[in-house]
Amino acid sequence: MFEEASEVFDNMFKSSFPLTFIVFIPAVLILVSPLPAEAAHEFTVYRMQQYDLQGQPYGTRNAILNTEARTVEAEVLSRRCVIMRLADFSYDKYQKALRQSAGAVVIMLPKNMSAMPQDIVQQFMELEPEMLATETIVPVYFAMEDDELLSIYSQTQTSSSSQGSLSAAEVLVHTATANGFQMVTSGTQSKAVSDWAITSLEGRLAGVGGEDLPTIVLVAHYDSFGVAPWLSYGADSNGSGVSMLLELARLFSRLYTYKRTHAGYNLLFFVSGGGKFNYQGTKRWLEDNLDHTDSSLLQDNVAFVLCLDTLGNGDTLHLHVSKPPKEGTPQHSLLKELEMVVMSQYPEVKFSMVHKKINLADDMLAWEHERFGIRRLPAFTLSHLPSHRLVQRFSIMDVRSVSPSSRHGAGEPPAGPHVDVKKLNRNTKVVAEALARVIYNLTEKGTPGDLQIFTEQMVQEEQLSAPRAAQLVDKDSNVVSTLEYHLARYLKDVKRHYVKADKRDPEFVFYDQLKQTMNAYRVKPAIFDLLLAVCIAAYLGMMYLAIQNFGVLYTMVRRVTQPKTKAH
């Protein structure tokens, strides 16, 4: 009997191709379905800020991502990675993703951000503080656009936007047949960085002519700040201030080399770290010099402290003061010399003094000179910005731009904050001329205001082209080494100062995992696997019924396929 059944099956499969094809379908599906997903693209992503300042958490608190991509046009964003382009970004769309508990948000930035339209750049700069104002558990990343990433965005956008206009059946079919992208980061969960040291540097030029010489202190903080640390270049704020300080060190070191021009002022130069985190480096430096030592230039005859902040653009210069200087003081002399130099040599520049009292109730100080003002040292900040609240000081859009002619029309400036090297050069000369007139008492000696003391080309440019967020600049950083090298070329007694957060009650806490690699895997959606499983189950059920009723089915097939014989 079994031999007869075997012969029947063999003859059936040999003579009937459709039945043979049906038998092999499950084998093919089962073999093909578990193939690994294809890695569509690998790219670098930069995570939003995560830090604690004075016990208050800021930024994103998560760093792990492994979820399917969607654009903001999709109806459901829960547990999805929402991809946005900067050109289409808005705070409402960003909040929509957060409200729906998105798995992550990835914001795509153009490679040439300074070429973006002015309104888009301005809008994003205004949104950066709002994005950081409160903490969020949703990981937020930034990525630089390239052709493959734009292609992924376009495919995901098409898939996300089409679902809203289709019927339920069409959505089901479209979802099952469309290709998707699984976004996966390579890093681990972020954790607090222990024993992080913020580094500051000081150097000096000693005056000649006595022991109790007045001291002029020149200060600039080197760190930058923006919504993402690895994208915070801070070309203008405050790369321009550091560049000016280095150039002033070079100029006056040459003057102090010769006996004839060696002045009766001590010049103390301080490049501070942690400026964007309430001037932590300056705070510790003042404590070390005023509270923990018996001999310091800051304890003696300080003429004034001049802080340099955001001086790489604009045709205005503002001297920000907490207390207006009195006549007859060195502070008042500098104010008058700045006015004279601007009026006599650079009439296109508008100079003014801005008075703002120190508000100790604020969480953050407005300007760096307020740290000195709290310790009753005469100080002010020079900047081309009229207010400390302007968003240019805290934006990833603050990047150094190349020649406008390479990207913009004639006479059209690049969008967003940037450094104009010619204006930085001019502002450096203004400060150098005014300081020289104070140090050498040139006005009382009858020297005309239009006499230019420095006529050579200026500006150190090393600090304008590297990200310098405080979380990235440790004591072994190239940024610190470069600053130390230049200061040591011009100044004496160059040394480092470190500040670490108190372990019991830290004023600041930084976190890692700020730069990661993200993979976009081309995958079928989960519903595809579900539908495939249903189809296989239905097929196997049909095969089971067919085998259980094989005799009946075989008889029916034979009747249909058996050729009819003609009756004689």
C-alpha cells in the first residue's frame, strides 16, 4: 500500500508544476525572512548638552537609541526616532515629539550653517536656550547632512506623510511593503564624569620703577557654549576675546622688552575656563589669589580689570560696568582713552558705556567682570554686544565664516554670528592703543589722539576654528596646550590653575557620551513579520487539511486533469 502511495505522490509532483511550486514556497520564505538587516548608513551624531549647574539639571538625560525612524509628519511618534531638518525645525514640532514620548530626536544640520537664511538661523538661536531650559528624558542628537542621510530622510518622510491620507487597508498594505530604517547608537548610557578639572592659565609682564606698581588685569574666557558641546565653536564668543588677549600679550611683551618702553605697570593676563558655567575658573582664581595666599598682584594696587568678550564683529563697542568709574581713577582714564581712540582713528565705530548693577539673586552672572566686582575689584567688560542676554553668546551658529564672496553675493554678509577678521583686527587696535595711552600717560603728555602707536597687522586666529565646550577641554587638551604655548612665548611665570567640583555639593557636573556613531539599518517594519507569519500559518493550515483529506482532493484533481475519452 505504501509503495502505491509513493508512486502516486511521485507521479503527481512530476506531472503537476503548480502543486510542486506551492510546496516550496514556505521553505523559501523561511530561509529568506531571517536575513540580517542591511546597514544603510553610518554617521556621527552629537548629543545635546547634559549638565547640572548649582543642583539644577539641564538638557537631555538619555543617550541610548534603538528605534525606528519617522519624520514629524507621522501621526504616531511614540517610541520612534523623529528626524527633522534644520530648515523645517520649529519649537512646536520639537515639543510634539516630546509630548508623544518619542524614542529620540535627530536634528539634521547643513554642513555650511553660516550659509543658511538669516531668519532660520535667528529662529534656531532663539530656540536653543528654550531647548536647554528644562531637562528631558528623550535623547536629542544633531547630525551633519550628507547625501545618504538626506536620502534616508526623504524616504522616511514619504513613508510618514503618506499614511495620513490613505485608508486603513491601504495603510496596512503600505506599511507591510515599505522599507524602514532602524536607528541605533553605538554608545552606552551617559554617566557623570568624576574629578573633571576646568583649566585656566595666567601669565604676567612685570613693570619697572618700584615695588608697589599698579596692576592692569586682562581677562578672557576661552570656552564656548551651544545646544551641543561638540558643535560649539564659539568663534566670536569667545574665540575673538582670546585672540585679542593673545595679541595684546604679544604687543606689550615687545614694548616691555626694551628699557626705553618698559612701563611702570604690571600686566597680568588671565585666560579663564568655565566661563559659560558662571565663570567657575575666574571664581576659583580669585579665591586662590585673595583668600589662600599672602602675596598676589590682585591683593595690591589693581588699577582695573578689563574683560574681553565677543569682539569679532560689529561697528559698536560697549564698555559694560557695574559701577560707573569716578574721575581721576585709572578706570576713568581707560574710558576716556577708548572714547578718544575711537573718535580720532575709527569714527565709523560707535562707543558707549553700559551700566548694569550686579544682581546676586540671578543664577548666572551677566558678564565676567561681575566676578571681580563681587570681590570689590574695579572691572568692566568690553564687547560689541549691547546686552548679555543676546543669543549670539550661546549658540552653535557662532562659527567662523570664510570669505563672503565664496558663498554669498557681493556685499551680503553670512547669516548668524561670525567673526569678521578685519573688524577683529580693528577692535584689537582700538584696545591696544587705549591701553598704551593709559600705561604711558600719553594724553597728559600732549600726544594727539590720532597718533597710531601700533601699525602692524594683528590678530591671533588659532582660537576661532575648534570646539571648546568646557566638557571637552580637560587639562591634557590641545586647546590648553596651545594657549599655554602662546602665553609662554610672550609672558613670564605662566602657570595653570584648576578647579574641580566639590564632591559633596558640586556646583557643576558634566556627563559623557556627547559624541557617538549612529547606524541606520534598512529594515522591514514589524508588521511585515506579523503578516508573513499569518500567511505561513494559513498555508500550513491549508496543507494540513489537504493532507487529511488527500483521497478526496486527489480524486477531484484527477477528475479535472484526466483527459476525457470519446465514446464510440
